[in-house]
Amino acid sequence: MPIIKTNDHEIKSMTGLHIYHAGISNCSMRVRIMAEEKNIPWKSHKVNLSKKENLEDWYLKINPKGLVPAIVYNGEIVTESNDILLYLEEKFPEPALIPTDSQALAADVKYWVNFASEIHVNTIKTFVYGTLGGGTKAESDMERYRQIQPDKTLLAFHEQSLKGFPEGQVKQAAKQIHKVFSEIDSKLAQHTWIVGEQLSLADIAWIPQYVLLSGLGFPVDQYGHVKRWAKAFEKRDSYKNGIKKWMPPVPLSFLRLILKIKRMFSK
């Protein structure tokens, strides 16, 4: 489990669970839902991405990549949402969100958690940024970002987002998303949740994708079993406290216009 080592006394002295997150970040949604499903008391540290708080020195001490989410649990730092899910499952085994009575089901859950991470940049982020007409970073942000970002893949992604994503690349991302949700739909045709009859980390890893994509107009509701699954999730307290509570007051579809105007004035 990748735990970031720190010599910072203030961070090492933190007790309990602290979640550093952003409202509509799909990766942040996963971690908030996880904490709510586990009934873990947690302290919110909302990172204002529009003010570039994630690139400030205080946050880079927690996550050198400048990404959300990140957690500090009793002085231990963990980043990357899939790793955080697995870390919290290990620290708080009840209620179990990875099946304990079947190695095959447990492996399937971990597959879907890791798969969400694997396609995050090249598929999900590419489609989202392509749909919004560009990235969240202006050219003026990139000098600082180039200095602090150790992940070359992410750096290349944001460099590309400044230029815009080719239509073919966005269409390919959409095709991959359809393929994935078609597979999830087939699994949900057989079970209440993605892996079996109990909610698991697989569902927590993928419900934020549904929320973000459907909010931007992607036709995920054409998959009937996925739509039923999402409606069931929306009734859970973890959804209300982990997603709905943190959503902006305007529809996600307005983001395209908001970001376009913002980029015009930030150049």
C-alpha cells in the first residue's frame, strides 16, 4: 500500500481521518462515499481547485502531484483514490466492502477498482475535458505545474488540454466508455450490484463515473440495468453525504460555458 512518508510534524500529529477533496472530483466522490459507507468520522479539507490551492506548498506536502483526493489517517498520508479505498478497507474491515467468502469475487472487486484508475486519464478525463472544450488549467498555471508535477503522463495530458483534444481522440474515449458501461450493464443484469448481491468497492469506484458522465450528457441511461443501479445508489445515505451534498448548485452541463469564459479571461 503506497503510503507517502513525511517528516512534517504537523501532519504526523494529525489524528483520525482527514480527507482532502474537491466537490465534483469523481475521485474525491469515491473516498467520501467510502468513509460514509464505513461510518468513519472524517474531517473535511475542501481544496479549492479554481484558486489553485492544490498547487500550493502546504498541499504539495501532502500530495506531491497536487491531485485530489488525499487522506491523512493518524499521521499516514495516502494518495490515489483506488489506493485510498483499499487502505480504508484494510483499516476498517467492517462492514466488508470486499467479499470475504469468495476469492473470485474479491478479485473481481479489485479488478473493477483498479480498472477505474487505469482508464481515468486516457478515457474518462479525455472525454470530460474534450466535452468541456479544454482543460481546467490556463497557460499561466502551467509554468508552476511543470515544476511540481512528477507524473509525466499527467503533465502531457494537461499540455494537450491547452491545445484541445482532437475529435477522433474524444470519440475513441466515448467508444471505450460505451464498451465499459455495456459490460457493467451485463453484470448488473445478473446481480443487484456490480459484483454480486452486496454493495462493494466496485460500485463505489464506478458510481462517480456515472454521476459525472450523465451530468455532462453522456447517454449512460441507455443502459437500463446501470440506470436501475444508479437509482438504488442515490437512495443511500452515503450517496447523499458523499456526492449530493458536495455538488455545485448549477447543473454540470453549465461547466462548459463557465470554463470557456474563465479561460478567455485567464489568458
